Amino acid sequence: MMRTTYLLLFFLLISAVSFAEEKRIAATFIFDRSEPAEGLSDEQALFHFKFKNLDKEDESAEITLSCDGGENELFELKNGAFEYRTSAGTHHFTIYINDKYFEMYSHNLLIEAGRKDFYSVRTSKTEGMQIQVYKPIIYLYPEKTSSFEVSVTPKGEMAFTYPRYEDKWTGTMHPNGNIDIDGETFRYLFWESNQRMDALDPKETPGFVVKGENITQFLAEKLNQVGFSASERADFITYWGPQIQAEEQVFITFHQDSECDAFAELNISPTPDNIHRLYISWGAYSGQQVPESQELRPFNRDGFTVIEWGGQEIPTISNTLSL
Amino acid sequence: MKHVLLFSILMVSAISYGGQEEMELEIAILQPDSVVADPALDSTCILHFNFPDANDESGIMIQYSIDGVSGIHSLIDNEEDLQLETTEGYHDFQFYYSTDFYEEYTSAVVEAGNHYYYTVVFTPAEVMIMTEKPVIYLYPTEEQEVHVNVEPAGEFTFTYPKYEDGWDVLASPNGKLTVNEQSYNYLFWEASEQLSMEQIDFNIGYTVAGSDVTEFLEETLSEAGLNSTEIADFITFWAPRMSVHDDVFMQFQFNEACNRFGELDITPRPDNLYRIYVIWQPLEQLRMAPTPQEIPKMNREGFTVLEWGGQELPASTMTRSL
């Protein structure tokens, strides 16, 4: 009986495992049902695609479709649906509605001759997603040992802080970057928050398109250029590098200094001579758009200097069909 | 004796797929090995399923569902194929055998008056797991050259500074590391490896509420003898990911046990090498009461090396209330 229980437990576990692979905001083709189709020749079959969560005015939109990586074809939706006639066998699709929705990719869909298979296609909006702002960490480099207060006002809800944050952090800071709080020594202050953001559009945002495998070199170069120290650079690269490297290609845009007020406002006393902030926004990107290149300003580290870095992974609009 | 099960008498499963209705399935059509007409069958057909993988002692039965209705096919009482009598048309199936294999999803289109013979092949359930963020700190008693070699259990996915036949480091007593004239606080590597969930003993470790993760880790890591900088590096890496869950399962691995993630070879030989890895998993419903672990205390006398890392296992929705 124990054995039975054990199996039941793992039944659920394993089904969760097998689902966990699709991470991307992409393929969302859900098989609904199949029925015999009329008026088809021997080797033909029919796909019926019904789009979910469309805005009313898009239910009769003209959409762009590519089947098996072939040429773009245009279709007009009727009540948010359309049918596609093709040969029996396995096919995959790329579909683009308009810039309000992410481009959609199907996995390989198998269809038998003479059948009509119905699929629901879940759309995702490019606007107003809940995004986590990850790992902003703050380093303090005073000219002499002194006490400090730091408060962070994030645009969204605070998700995590370390050391513990109660309205502010207070402690003693040292020129070598050590921060003493409640008798413990830290190298940085850490916070994270959740907030609403729009998807990145490489057509409209200056930035960089980088292959995942080149990310360490790319980041090292950019961070050197702005004036990160080697250990700050290591903190940044060891955090973002592995995540970005796992993608084939990404779009990256940086936010500097006052632009980072869009994520959170920092209040520090005593007033630093320099506050430098650098945030990275990045997302997997399969498009071919060459974004306008972004200029980064070098840090000035004279006097009492505060450095903060953070970032977010954010879906990126990859419209491969319109290019 | 042939067991022919009719849908109408199949027991309705108590297993819920809670929270997974939204998830998509890629359902392949199962092709029959053979189809045999049977005049005795009028408005139904009989499906025969053969499971060549289900004889490796890792399970004693096949759990299945057809069009959402579940049943169990015992492999002990019944050596024969699973047989199901059904109506003509399109049917969805799920099959589960043991933790060594993934659950299979498939479907078939059948016509009345036939026997259909199918072979169901399970996919082995080893999962690729990332060994994440092992970082290595070196604290020699005086400034000295140290060579560090890592043999990961799987493949390196990331190293920093760049790993080339090991790292050659000029290490200082305050923990500053110099590699190619750049200074670092730690050496970083990551790897991915094949892991079977059966290797993990879920009866040992801790169940911690997401909201208590920081406090729990602070306590445990101080008890182990890590300093506040090292604790902050550990907590700011793992705790944000853990604390978003209601509950997590955690298990620590220490010292020699960590050779299963990777082997460390350090020259000169440190007086004390301390390794601590956390294996953890989000728990959606489960309230296990695992046996707490003995936390060995780090000895920081002489040339000391500390490494920490961990692995996040796929989420579990299992319940133990059965």
C-alpha cells in the first residue's frame, strides 16, 4: 500500500515536471477537438485556429501567417478565427496579428488526411505585464567611515530585501565598501520589487542585439566602459550572465542614473557626491531588427560614491514576419 | 482471462490535476501496430496497449486515463496487455508507470468493429538540473598563489572569471582574489547535469514557509559558521526565489557529499575545506515533516576554503494525505 501511495505522489510530481519546459511567451496552441472535414481531396486536411483574449476590434483583423517557415500569407479573421487548408502530416506555424500582441509560434502539429482539427490559440498582450525588477544591489563608498541612511521607494511592491529593510537601512559605511548593520558586515544592500511594464520593442528602443554565447564579453566591455570595479562587475556578470547565456539571442537596453527612477527612487543621507545607477532590461529575441545603438555615460567615482545595479528580464517584441 | 473494461465502470480518479488545466499539451496521435476486424464487435472496438518498458521492477502497475477517466492496470495480477473497450472516434490517453519515466500523453482515432494493438513507449524521467552558483571563497593565512580545479558532475555552463584548466589565483587573507590582475571576491561556476528524482531522499531536510526562508537560512548558515558577507551572498541568491512560494522543501549537502555536484582540487591543500549545497523544491500542497539534519560546523583556522551552491528541483504538487 505504501508503494501505491508513493506512486500516486509521484504521478503528480512527474506531470508537473513534464509541463515545466515551455518558458517562453510563445507557443500557445491548444488542441480542442477533431472532426471529419468535407470537400477535401485525399491528402488534404484543415486546421481551425480560434484566438483567445483578442480585443473586440481585432476579431476581424488581417493576420500574417507562415507555415513550416514558408512565405507569409495573409488571412482575415472571422469572429477571431480562421481555417488553413494544408497537406496531411506535421506542420508548424508562426502567426502575427498586430503590434498589440506577441508573435505566436506553434510546436509541430500532426493532422491526418480528411480531418479538421480545432485549436485554441492563446494570445499575449505586449502591454502592462507584471515584471520583477531583479537584484538591485547598492554599494556605498564614502570618503571616510560614517553613518548612513538609505531608503528605496520602488514603483511597485517590494518583494525581497536583505539585510532586512524597515522603512530604511541605517548603519555605518567604510571607504573600502564594507557596510555595518546591527554588528554584521555586508558588501551591499539588496532589494527586489514587482511592477507593471510594457514589452520591449527593439524598433523603438536603442540597445543591442547580442548572441547568448557572447554575453560575458559584451557585459565586461560595457561595464568597464562605465567604470564598474572588478568585484562589482563579477557580481553583475555572475548574476545576469548565466541567465542570458541560456538564450540564443537577446535584445538588451540599459537604463542609467535618473532613468532608473522609473524603477525606484533612492534617498541617501548624507548626500553622495555621485549616485550612479545602471539597470539592464533584456529579453530573448529572434527578430532581425538592428536597434539604434545606445551610448553609455562613464561613472564619476570621485568623493562619496554610490553605485547601484539591477535589471529585469522582459518579453521582447520579435516580429519576424514583417521583415 | 481477459479483462475488458468499459468506460462506464472505470472508477473516477480522485487525483486532481490542480492548477494545471491552463497548461498546454502536445498530444501525438498513437499509431496502431496492427488492426484486426472482429465481427463480434458491433458498435465498439477494443484497444490493446502493450508497455515494453513496464517490466523493470520500478513499478507494479500502469495508471491510465482515457478521456479524463482514470483506472489502474495491475502488472502483478494481470500479465496481459491493458485492454479497453470503447466507442469509435477520437480519444485522449495518459499513462503513468513509475518515477523512472515521464507520464505519456497520447491520443487515437478508432472505428467500431476492430481490435487495435498499440505499443506505448515511456520516456525516461531523468531531468536536466542546473547546479547553480557554486561560489568559492579562499582565505589563506598569508598572500599566496592558489590553483583551483573543478570537475563538475555534468558540463560547465558558466564560469567567472573564465575557467581555463583551472583558476590561477593570488589569494589574500582578507578574501580578495586576484586573477589576471583583476580582483574578485569569489570564483564562480555553474553546470548542468542529468538527475533522477529518485536520487533524492525527501525524508531528510526541512519544510520552510516562504516567509521564513531568510530567517531560517540566516540561522542555519550562522550555525554552520559562514560570515555575514557569505551569508548575504547565499541569501540574496536563493531566498528571493524561495520566498515567493508558500512552502519549500530544503535539504543541505555538506563536504564529501558535494562531490556529487563536482569535485574540487585545490593546491596548496587547504587546512579546512567546507562545502554546503542546498537542494530545494517549491511545495504547493505538501506538508512533509522530514527529519532535520545535523549541521556540521565550519572550522576557519588556517587556510580555509568555503564553497556554496545548490539545485532547484522541479515543483512538486504531491500530497501526502493519501
